[in-house]
Amino acid sequence: MAKVKEAWNGLMSQDDFHSIQKESPLQAGKGGCLHATDFKLIKVQNLGHKYTAGGNAAWANPFWSPCSVPLINSAISSLINGRWRKPASIEITIAVCSHSDPTKDQTRFKSQLKRISPEEEHVAFILSTWRDVSKGEYIEEWKACWLSASFTWLTVADDAESCFWEAAKIREKIGESYETLYYTPVQRIFQIGAVKKLLQDKGGEQAVSVKVLKRHFDQNLEIKSGEAATEHMIQTAIALWNSLFSVPRLKELAFLMDETFGKMSPLDTVAKLESIMRSCRSNNDHLEWCLIQMADLCLNRKVSPQEMQPTYLFGAKGQPKGMIHVWLWKLQSKPKLLALLDQHLPPEDAVQIRKSLQNHESFRVHYGGRPFTAEAIKENLKVPDGQQWIACMDPRSQKAAEFGSQFLYGLVFDHAIKQAVRHQQPLDEVLERSDIEKIWKQILSPASVAADDHDAEDIGMAKSAALVSLLPSENIEKLNKPENAGKLETIENAVESARKQVKSQCLTIDGSMSLEKLAKMMREMRVCKLRGSHDSSILVLYVLEAAGEHERDSRRSPTPVRRDFMEKVMKAIWSTRASELPDFDEDNVVFPALDPSDVFLYFDGGRAGTQPGFTQLFKSLEGGPYNKHQFHVNYNEDSVKEHRKARSLSGGTLDRGVFNLSQMETIVVIPGCSSRLASVVGSRRNLHFTGSTSGNSLQEVFKNDLKSVPTLPTTDKHAMMQGARLKDDVRATTAAKGLDQPGIEPMDWSALDHRLVEELLHRFRPKAVILATAGCPSIMQPILELQIPCLAVCYSAQHEKWFQENTNKILFRQMCLAKSRHFQPEVAKALKDTGKVDVDAQETNKKQSKHGNRSKSKGAKPKRRSKSGKGRGRGRGGKGKKRKGSELDDDDLDEDDLDGEDDLQEDGEEDQDRLLFANGKPISHHLHGIKF
């Protein structure tokens, strides 16, 4: 409207146009030139009579709006560049009230006539005229067009409502034929709001209901463009009118998007606007942030408006969250990200970066007449995009500014953020992802070095939290000495390498991914390589949304696995067995068949409902059917008896004397050939295992003896699970409450004994292990030691986080053993040297008194134990042979070092396995401080 006023005032100030309002039309229309007596032709007719005649375009009021609907800039621009690229006349419809004075002189109209034809046409006509007249071009041509306009005079009742409906009818008729004048959802909402206001002014608030509005639309208007005015649509529009469009800044953003994109606006349906408002929980700041993000993506051509469909914005059931959830996650994480940048960047750079990225609090833009363009968005968003101030920063700050803008406003990291939204992960966990961690470390690493320089004594501790957790404090102090700088670097690099190896070998996949993407990811990560030797120790954490689990409390009790997800994952595993991935685009994809020697172990984790579907899956895959044999492991827990009576896998009463044992772990062995299993187990299948092993076979298999069933109290199990819990209708809502009530059950109720798992793995040598409910990580130790691929199913973000952290620690321990293929020999030597304790004078005296006269004899040297401790002094220089393959060469240790070999372990092999043990305690005791 500001542009229209500027153009109108400019035209009226021109010498050729300043008196145009008083001039008569140049030509006559159908009824001849309109004079005072000609008004009789209009007055004597009934309402709705039309009379066409020549008119003066300056007689119509350019600022009067009959419908109070915002204009579409895209429609105006299209008319300016098309229809009025050169001077041309205009057709205008004028509303004449039934009681108008017939003696009124038309020369006195002076821009007072009520124009009810589309406003975009009139505005485009005025702007086009001013475009050329301001340049001194086509002045006479445009003046002739103004004086030769075609007027259609329409008799209406003398009230605002009549003008409103007549204008709406004309607009609907034109909008059906011309796309530029298509009614957008925002315009329709304002149209409904205007009708409501008119009826309120006429009959009061009580007269305006959804049904009343619907009746008025049905009686007065036939909608031909845009959404139909149904009761639901009107109700939604009124809700948006009273909420979103009652806030000036939100209303203006919606206007600007509508004006900029027109029919192609991302706000193309009223239902979409309602969904956005619902997703933002009617929070004005959240709504503004999402609208800004939508405009930024569309204007900068990152995403086309057509792509912003409901699935893109809000996601679909069983699929990752949509962009609205991603934008809201960014908004919630932005203060923490800015705080981290303030903490690690130089103060002057951090202030400038915060000012450029923290736009949401300062973005209160009132564009006025300025165009809503990509440049305007960037100006107000202040996203770093080549600004001069970036060049003045150090490289680390430049990288931080670029990362911040891409993270908050770009699409580069949106996949990682979608996963964070899906699994309810905070910002810290997202920054530790493999694709982000490298960039983030480059931003923070110089700050870490600078911080280390302030305290040189703590340099060893600051380098690696993992090393501090592994070694005792006296060894850390010893490593901090200048002469041990090489050893410190070697050990640090080895520990950090093991930590990264853990992260690279633990992969989280999503059951909603496509089959092809899953197969490619598994092949790249060498997941479940089922042919050849067991060369993969990769653990797959399969996080899925169980049936009925979608968007519910992630702490609720897990339901059976969705078969379509599990089937997709198993087919992806099958695909990795072939030399090349199959063509997934074919209608009938051929998957590699199982080998007769392949054996799979399936643990249902107490969720009996998953077992039948999983075994049926094996039969449905290529190469089936397959035989299965199952074992049951029972748990006698008083905590669950009162809520869960004895049940079998099918839901009936348990037989075979198993009474009131509600917890049952099912171990299903699915071999390609049944003879191998039968030769081991014989007729003892479908029986119960007590938890003890002996030799090379399953022992103490019982049938009816309840006394031998292993028990696990609720308190012990809760401690084992480290407070992680799930709940259902009969359980308490909090972990603390659960400790005091006997009816509470911790998250993992299938405390499978690791000895049984180890025995099964040794006996059957399975190609893969499937845990339908990821349970106690202690059972992962034998799986990781034998490097058998494992598929562990988690049901919530908390479940996954708990299971992955504990499993990472076990894998880290395996990698830090000297005999591990991931550990370097020079690290073992450095750690062994670090473990030695310097012998002071007092300790030397004690040794001398212990050895007695033997050490005082002339020319005698104190005997040293051999490395193995079994030679009784036959070390180097003794009568025994030098041990072959010793890891310590003569050049590596001097005589002073050899004198302290009495402090080493007597058993060399045990010493090798305990290199990273600290203070005599196992490594698991010191792993609590390690973050993966």
C-alpha cells in the first residue's frame, strides 16, 4: 500500500495528471457518456442492475478495499510485466448505492467511487503508469488510457456487507480463469475473518458461529478458486484468525510469504497452517522461527515451495520427524551452541558471531514497502555469507561462524539433527557424531591447547580423560616428566585410537530406512559379514519404533518388534552375503540363500511375542524353511508374581511343573541343518537351563525341579541396570518409586547369564546373534570376544543410550588388552615401563636385608627373575636360555631398568593381559569417566 500511495501522489503532482480527476471520459460506452440524468437508468432498476459506460480511472478510490484481504505481490508483478508492459486501458466495476443522488455531477467524484473489482488490477495499473511517467515516457498515451477506462456500474444495497459479497463474486469468477488472482489460504482466512467481523457489527457475537458463517458463504458465494468453505475449514480459519493472525509480526510474515509466492506459497492450505501452529504449541516465538526458516529455504532456493508438503514438514508415521521438529530442535539448541562458542572462541570474535547468529531474539522486522527477497532475509537473519567482518577473524573463528550458520540455517547437518530429534538426543551427542565431531574439534582444539598451557603440570590429564581413568595417579605423574614425553604420546595415541575404534565399530541404524540404504550402510561398515571367518566385531544397535510406540512415552514397556522393520533389516543382512548387492528396483529381488552350516541365535529378551514372527521370517526368506530349537531360561522374581501369573509363550498356562515363573527367556537356535544341533543337544531341547556350564556341553538341564531355578532380586537387577527403567500400566512411573514397591520391574527383566551365552557361542559358532530386546551388556562380552556380529534391538533413545554406553566400555576393554589385535606392542612396552615403581633408598635396604649374605658375597650380582617367573633366577646372564620372542630387547632397557624387574608379574601371560589394569582392579572399575 505504501508503494501505491507513493505512485498516486507522484502522478497527481505531474502537470498532465494533477487535474485529471475533473476531466470527463474521452469516449462513450454502451449507454453513452455518463451524465447526471443518466443516473435515472440506474436508480429505477432493481438491485444488481449493471450499466456499462466510459469512465475516468481517476474517479475510483485506489485505497478503498471492500474485502480487507491482503494483496498478492506476485499477481501485481505479473500484471505489470504482462498486461501493462505498455499503456493499455482498464476495466473497473463500481458499486452504486440504491439511494444515490441522480443529480450528482460526475466531475465531482474525485477518487471517491467504490471500486469492487479486484484490487490487484487497479494497483498494477497505477504502478505501471507511474513507472513510465516518472521517466517521462508515454505520458499522453497513459493519460488517454486513464480517460478511456471502461466502467461497469452495479447497483447494490447501502451497506458494507453487500459490497463485500459483490466484490467476492467478481474475484471468484476472475480467479477461476487467471492464476495470478487465485485466492490463497491466507486471503481466504482473512475473507472469513472479515465476514465474521461484518456479522458481529450487524448482529452481535452470539450470531456468529461456524454454521452461520457456512450458511452465509453457501448463500452468497460460489467458491471456484482455492479451498472450499467447509465447516471444518471455517472452524480452522477462525482459530488461526484468533491466534496466529492476531500477532502483528506473525501476520506480517504470513502476508509477505503470501505476497511473494502467491499460489506457489508453502502456506498453500489452511490445514498446513493449523498443523504448524499445533506443532509449535501456539508459541509465538516458535511460530515465527518456523515461518522464517520456511521463507529462507524458499527464497534462497534451497528448497522449492512445492517440496514443503506435510510429509516434508511434519514427517510420517514410522518415519523420521519432519523439518518443523528439526527447526524447533535448532531453536532450543541455539542458546547452548552460542554458549559453547563464547566459551572457546576469542571474546571479540564470539561477540560478533553471537550477534550474527542470534537473530531470533532481534528479528522483529517490519518490512513496510521493501521487497521480501533473499537479500532482505539475509540482511535481517545476518547469516554469515561472505561478510567483511569474517575475513578479520582467525581461521578457527571463521570456521565457527560458517559451522554455526550451516548448523542453524542450512541443510548440511539436517540428517544428523533428524536423528537427534527422533532419538531425543541433546546437542552434546549431536556434536559427537562422526560427521560433525571432526569439524567441532577443529573449532575447539586450539582453545584446549591454550588452556593446557596455563597448567603444565596437568598436561597429561588434560590430554585424555580415558587415560586418566585407566592409569593410577602416580603413573600419570610419572608420565608427565619430560623424559617420558615419548611414552606419554605413545600411550595417549593408543588409548585415543581404541576409543575411536569403539565409535567406528558401534553403529546405530534406523528401521525406517529404505532397504537399499540399509544394505549399503551395512556393507560399508562390514556389518554381519556372514561368509568366511568371523572378521567383524561390529555391534549394530537397531533402534526402531515398536508397534504402538510412536510418539509415546519412551519409558513404557516395549511391545513386539514391528515385523516389517525386522524383515527389512534381515534382508539387508542377507544382501551383504553376496559379492554384489542385488537390484532392489526389481519386482522380485533375489536374496542370497542360507548355507546349511549357518546357525543363528535369537534371544527374545522376555518378549515372547517377537519369537513366532521372527522364526516365521526365516521361513519366508529365500532358501527356507529352516528348523528351530529353543530353550527356556526362567526367573523366579517375587516382584512380578502379583501382577503376572504363570503364562506360556502362547499366553496359556505353563506346563512341565513351571509354576508362577512369569519371566522367561527364549533362546531360539535356527540352523540351516538340524543334524548339527541334534548331535549336540539331543532330546533335551525345549527344556530349561539352570545357568551353570561345565565342559563342552549344556549341563544340569532340569524339567520339574523349581528349586534349581536361578533367582535375581529386583533390587540387584535395578542396580545392574543403573537406574534405567521402563513402565507399563501396572508399574510405577518413576524409578525411585519402583524401589519401594514389590510390583516394580526394571527395564531388562531377562538377566541372561553370560556363562550360558558363552557356552552357546562355543557350541554352535553362530553366524550372527539377534537380541530382540537389548538386555544386560554383560552378555555382550563373549559375543565381542568371539567377534560375532550382533543385532541388538532397542525401543527408546534412553534404552539405546544405556545399552550402547555399557557395551562400548566392554569393547574398549577388549581393545586395550595387550593380546588384542587393536593394541600396539610399543604401547604394551611403554605401559609396562610406566608401571614400574622407582626403588628408593628404603626399598633398597629392605631388599638387601631380604637377600642376606647372598647379595653381599664378593663379585656376586643379585639374581633376577626371568620374565616368566618360572626359571628361578635363570634370567639374562643365568644358566637358563634366553626366552625367544621376548617383547623387550636388550637395547630397549638399560641395567637400571632391569634391576626393577622384580616388580613385574610372575606370570608373563597374566601380565600381558593386565597391562591396563590400575591399582589391582579390573579396567571396568575405571571406565566410568570415559565418554564415547
